[in-house]
Amino acid sequence: MVAKTVKVPNYTPEIASVLVKEYTENPTAETVKALAERFGKTTRSIIAKLSREGVYRAKEYVSKTGEKPVKKDTHADAIGAVLRLTEAETESLTKANKSALAKIFAALANSKPLENGEPRAGEIAPDGETDPEGEIAPDGETDPEGEEAAE
């Protein structure tokens, strides 16, 4: 005759309710450590039980500066949207340094939007005039006085 083994639960319902109650009151790593010591379990075991109970929250990663990190793709996509870049141009931005992308996005976010029809610096206006700084003549020649180049 084969004897049946009875599985003993790792956590009784009473212990589980104490774990949930105390962790939800103070959801920190210190609470998990204190509960592990109190019930003679490992912190991993406590975390696993709290996860099964649906109350455990993993700590959020923060950068060295204490901020929530932003991926390079997010910066590149934002810059691409502001500048109306193609998907290929936006994808090429992801190869740039992350801090450079963050600075470029911050500069764009703080810049004055162009009015409809207003040329960007260095562009030729639709009416054939030079840009507001007077740097480019319609024929593409440099003209420091802002006058059209004579032929």
C-alpha cells in the first residue's frame, strides 16, 4: 500500500493575510525584509507570495540623477515629430548620444514655433526673398547685406 503525502502549505491563510496587510500599509524593501525575518522565510519567498497575492510592486528604476529614465527611441521619436522627419531620418537619430538627444529635444521644446510660411534660418522663403537674417539669396549665393545677388 502506498501512503499519500499531504502537501503542507508554505503560507497559511493567516500568514498570507498578515503579509498582504503589512506590505500594503508600507510597501518597501525594508517591510519585505522584516516579514522574511519574522516568518523565517527568504525575501524572495515573501516577494513571490506577495506577487501571487497581487500586491507586490517592484521598485522602479531611476537614473543616477534620480529621474525616471527615458529611452533614446522616445527622444528620437519626439524630435522626429517636431521636425516632421521621415521614419528613416528619425531612426538614424537613435544612433546619437542620449544626452545630446535630450538636449536637442529640450531646445526644440523651448523654441518659438515657426508661423505658417515663415522660413527657417538659412532657407529661401517661398516668395524668393532671403531668410530673416539675410544670409541666403534666392540663387543660393551668400549675401551678407540681405540683397539679392546681381548677375
